[in-house]
Amino acid sequence: MVYKDLIKEFCKSHGLDIVRFLPCQSCNDVENYFQYRKENGLINEFEEKDIIVRSNANYSMENAKTIISIAFPYRYKIDKSSNKFCVSKYTLGEDYHKVVKKYLTCISDFIKVKLGGDAKVFVDSNSLPERYIAMKCGVGFIGKNNCIITEKYGSYVFLGEILTDLDIEGDKPIENLCGACRNCIEACPTKAINGSENNKDNNSNICISYTSQKKDLESFWFPYLKNSLWGCDICQDVCPFNEKAHYSNIVEFSPKPYMLDLNIENIISMNNEEFNRNYRNLACGWRGKNLIIRNAIICEKNVYGVVKNRNNIASPYVKSYYDRLLKGKKFII
């Protein structure tokens, strides 16, 4: 069997059935897109700022010949909840950074040991243009909301990449099927999704999923969090391709029961031990305990319309946001 077949067979044995390949030089035509976004202030703090590095995979691995792009589905079937608070679906289970890296490392080891190749893994915030890569090799197409939309799992997928020095035939892109649909554009509360050509003017800096993670959050954004303590799924929830999308079979992404029934009082009052036990190993844990508590007191005010009396807030960081909420409200309970 050729390298491609062996790698795809190995991935399938680990529950991964969307695995595509792209020659490294195929990323070079994305420079103008990133240059435009950089010049117009549309790149956020998590993105690689060096356009040359970002558009050329060989800066990340000099001897690389092929990029392997893999989709990791994460949506599980969950019952509707009466809970007033929520988080984005991607943070209901284990931290995807760790999970995806674990799978990619396993595949990388297979390439090194069984196929005799060199390999390097990449997860999320890295120098590679992962959605562009996934689009070019047919993992999915890029929707108007900038998400990769796969045929089987919709947009509820994480992406991971492996660079290898093995010379593997590339795959073809698939047709973009968004057509005239404007569901995500019209549903986006902040107009971060604007329907621009090739999404070049979409602004992740005003996306709620991004702003909910900002360490310094302007008061203007408080109402936009609504009842979500972390992230936003609005543009994905309204996407037609997610209506009948298959659920994930990756057990690490199965939701933690307490994440489906969020207790706002417990979250606001949690100590370091409770944070480490419940949230440290989730995707929402990387910013630390106090940012989650900050979002919780903001969401509490959004949901109930009042600011509760909380004189026992120990963190100066959280207290500063609590005080800002008080200034915008005339009464406390």
C-alpha cells in the first residue's frame, strides 16, 4: 500500500475518517489574503503575524513535502436543558488542544516508526493557515462564518495538521455549497460576519467567541455575552449543514455532566482546587479561574437583570468587573 492509504487506514483505526493531503507549496497563494487582513487590522492576538511564515509551511519544517489535514468531530448529542447558562459546545469535554495533540502525536509516531518518514504536529494556534489548508485539500469548504464545513460532521470539527517529508499525492478541494444562504450573516449579533468576498473583511476581533476570552473586556461587550460563560455557537447553530451532521465518536469530547448543568453560584464562588478539578483541563481553562468567574457575574446580570450583592469577591481582577456592573445598575439584591 502507498503512504496515503497506510496513513488513512491508521487514522481510521483511531476513529478519524476525514484525512486529506496537500503539497506544501500549495499554501503560497494565500499571502495577499493575509496581507489585506493585516493592513486592515483584522488579525487577532492569537494569529501568526508574520505573513511569510504563515503562508509557507517550510518555515515550520524545512524538509516538509506534504501537509496532512485531519478533522476531529466534537459535537455530541445532548438533551435540551432548562439551565439558564451555557458554554460553547467545543468546551463541554476535554481540552481539544491536548486531545488533538495526543492523536496527532500517535499518527506522527506511526509515520516515523512504520513508514520511515519525518513528521511534526500542529494544533490550533500555530503558524499554519489551517482552515485554508483544510479547504485546499477537501476536508471541507470554508463557510461564510469562516468555519470549515465538512460533509459528514458539519462545522463542529477541530483541525489538526502534520507536516511530513514523505511525498504524498494531494487531494482536491470540494465545492463551496453556501450559495445564497445568509443565515450566519444575519444571526451574528456583532456583525463580525459580513458577507464580504472570500470572507476577507470578516472581523474575528468583534466575534463573541473571541471577546469572551479577552483578558481585558470593555463594558460595551458585557450584554453581548448574554448567557454564555465561554464562546459562542450562534453562527454554527443556524447553519443548515449542521442540522443533520453526524455526532462525534471521540470519547474525550463527551460532555462533562456538570458542564451541561452549570451552577452559577458554584462557579462564582469556586476556589482554586475546584477550578483545577473541574475546568483546568477543559478548553475554557487556559485563561484561568478568574476570567471564568468574571464572565459568570456578567452573564448573571444579563440573565436576571440585577447585580447580586457579592462582598466576598477576593480577586481584584474580578472585583473590578463587579464594580463596573454596579455602576450600570441602580439596585442590588
